Amino acid sequence: MTGFDVDFFVIGAGSGGTRAARIAAGHGAKVMVAEEFRIGGTCVIRGCVPKKLMVYASRFADDFEDAAGFGWNISGASFDWPRLVAAKEAEVTRLSGIYRTNLMNAGVEIVESRAVIVGPHQVRLASDDRVVSARHILVATGSTPDLGRVCEGLDLTITSNEIFDLPTLPQRLLIIGGGYIAVEFASLMQRLGSKVTMVFRADMVLRGFDSDMRLGLTEGLTAAGVAILSGRLPRHMQRLPEGIAVSFTDGSEAHFDQVLLATGRRPQTDRLGLETCGVTLEPNGRIPVDAHAATSCASVHAVGDVTNRLNLTPVAIREGHVLADRLFGGGTAKVDHHLVPSAVFSTPEIGTVGLNEDAALAAHGDLDVFVSAFRPLKATVSGRAEKVIMKLVADAVTQRVLGVHVLGADAGEMAQLVAIAMKMGARKSDFDATMALHPTAAEELVTMHHPTRRYRQGRIATP
Ligand code: NDP
């Protein structure tokens, strides 16, 4: 060490921060990590993990219905929201404990306090006003729900921070927004017993996703009973004895027990003291970083949602790991943000890697697009009106597969695996040469031989 209290001070013990801290300590660095909430961050405490547990809980509703078609008699099934919340909390607490243990076992000092940067090499701990000097500082404070001004009365709303711990299941739930969080909670809360209404300003959910996936998910949400109010927003909300009264921009009104605001997340950079080391935030609060997670201050680095590049846990983890290797282990690698698979854990689920059809068309012009929409085998016997949609977008000149999009059960699992092939530069002919695995849904990805649409020089071509 070179005259500093620690080699590495990490602000935020979420996915990116804990990984960076642990790897740095493994390289022999003296590391301190500060966390003002709970060890584990959004993903573990009030994001991906509890969300996925609730998704599992919700899908039993469909399974119980489907079981009848397979000869089962299931009657009297009922759902207990407080029991699910308690089970979720037990698992989250267990995971948070593992994160803590892993940090401690690596030799990282954990400080449960807010930490604020007070200079290029100094951090002040709010708990005891102590100033700690550090050779390197990592900002890994993540993001938080954006409470921007959608309409009046937003103080009556909850966000994804609160919904996991509601004491009771809301009978009537309004969800504002049509993004990831909105469609995931619409799918799961409707199945757990809420009557869900979604309202968002766009014409369809999930702006930026492939249009066939957006359409298929809209049909799936509607089939599950979710009311979708597109192209409008709430105008005003007030609490009345009969519930939260919401008036919408189209003049309609309705009452709800809870309103979930899911209109995006913003980087948590407020009052972090970044100005004391000369780091200027972008207008959306994001910390500008280069490909090495370096900010404009040589000793201050940032990873994960606080940099607002790709707000995904594995991306933050990889960024934290690579940074720690570079600062303390002589590493030279850069994080590759190209072809990152992602999933939306709605029901039906969406898994996606690469470019959607519109983006591929804009970038390449000559495309072969393969689409297959079919009823999955299970639904033939269960009787569920369910559709799987698979789409493969290939460059017609190079045959490189540019995008794969799946809507249906286990779409996320498929996206993870197909991402390997795509990272290796797979061409459509590689998919064609791969033997199908029967009977699966995924086999459709290697058996789509004739393009559904061809584009040449950016225009639709006759087949
Ligand atoms: P998203 O960015 O996915 O969606 C935001 C929604 O809010 C969109 O419908 C958007 O509309 C709308 N919106 C934004 N600003 C306004 C406004 N001022 N007035 C009205 N509507 C507005 O955000 P989420 O909050 O759902 O999720 C945040 C991020 O968290 C995601 O982007 C994702 O990176 C991450 N996440 C990932 C998950 C996963 O990987 N499975 C799960 C959950 C979250 P419009 O489309 O018109 O812009």
C-alpha cells in the first residue's frame, strides 16, 4: 500500500460492487466496501431474485389449470400472499448472508453506512464521519426507481422497492409503464389473484423489443386477464374511501387498491460527492465511463447501473470483475457489451439476443427473417390457448445470425444458450446443420428453412 488507508474503496455492495471487492481482495488489495441498505443490492434484495421467486409462484396458477387436461383432479387450491412474502424474505436474507460471508472470507472490510466522496482519494462515512483515504474508489451504487412527474398524486404510488413486501395482495392493481418491470409484475400479480390494469403512453408494451414479441406478449397478457390501456397515462390520482381514484388522459376514471409506478430507473448518483473529484454527470444522472470503467478522475471508477449502459446484473458483475483484475491483477481485458442475452420474465416469457428485425433492417438492409408461431405440445393436451413465437434474423449476404427472439416457456434459458453460438459468429447454415432435439420447442430454431420475409436493400422482397 502507498500511504492510503485502503487500496480500494467500493461504494455499494450490490452485484458489481461485491464482485469487484472480492476479486480485488483476492489479488491482495486492502478493500473496504460501504453499503447503506442491505448487502446484495437491488438484484438480490428487491429485483431479479425475489421477482423470479414470485414468477415461479404465479405460474402454479396456470399449472393447476393445465393439470386437469392431464388427468389430475385439483380442487381447493388457494394462495397465501403473506406466506410467499415470508418465504421470499427468508431466501433473500439467506443470499444476503452468503454475500456478506463471501466478502468477509475474502478479507474485505464491510462498513454499513452511507459513503460520500469528498475528494479524488477520500470517502466520508456517514456513520461516524470518518474520512477514509483510498488509492482507488469504485462507485457501484446502482439505480433506483425513477419517480419523474408522470401525473399529479404520484405520492400515492408504490414502486418495485415496495411491492415485494406489501402486507396484502392488492385486489385491484394499476401498473403505470409498459417496460420490463411493468410486464413482469402484470403477469405475476394477475396470476396471484390481483385484477391488473396496465397503462402506458406507447401503442404497445416493451418499446425496443422485436415487434412480434411485443404483439405476442400483448396477446398473452390479455388472455391472462390483464386490462391494457395503451396510448394514455394517468392524469390525476387521489385517495378516496373506495380506493385510489385515477383519472386518465382519455377522460376515463377507475379505482385501484395499489398503483405501481414502473416508468424506468435512474442512476443513484445524488449527493455522492462526485463533483469533488471533477466528475460531471450526464443530464440523466449517469456517470460517464470509458471502456475500462474509468471516469474522468483517474482514481475513481464506476460499474453497473450507475453508468446506465446495460442495466443488467451479469453486466455489472463482469464490469466489476474485469475492473478489479485490471487495477490489482494486471488484467488487460475489456468488457464486451455486444450480443448480451436478456430475458423478460413475463408470462409468456421473452428471451432475446442481438438485433430485432427493425434494427437489423436499419443496419444491414439485406435480411432473411424466419418466423415460426406454433402451439406448444403441452398446450395441445392442457387446452391452454398458448402460442410460442420464434424469430431468427439473418444477414442475407453473410448469413450471420443477427438476432434470435423467443416468446414462450423457458425463452430465457434458450436465449442464454443461443447467445454462445451467436458470440461464436454462427451463420444460418450452422443452425441448419444442427440436428433437432425432439420433442422440444427449441428445435424450431434449427428447423426454420424457408424465410418468412426477405428484405433486399432495405425493402421487402418477393419470396
Ligand atoms: P423500462 O425502461 O423497461 O420501461 C419504462 C416504461 O416507462 C416504458 O413503458 C416507458 O415508456 C415508460 N416511461 C418512461 N418515462 C415515462 C414518463 N415520463 N411518462 C410516462 N411513461 C414513461 O423501465 P423499468 O422501470 O421497467 O425497468 C428499468 C430497467 O431495469 C430496465 O430497463 C432493465 O434494464 C432493468 N430490468 C431488467 C429486468 C430483466 O432483465 N428481466 C427486469 C426488470 C428490470 P416508453 O416505452 O414510451 O418510453
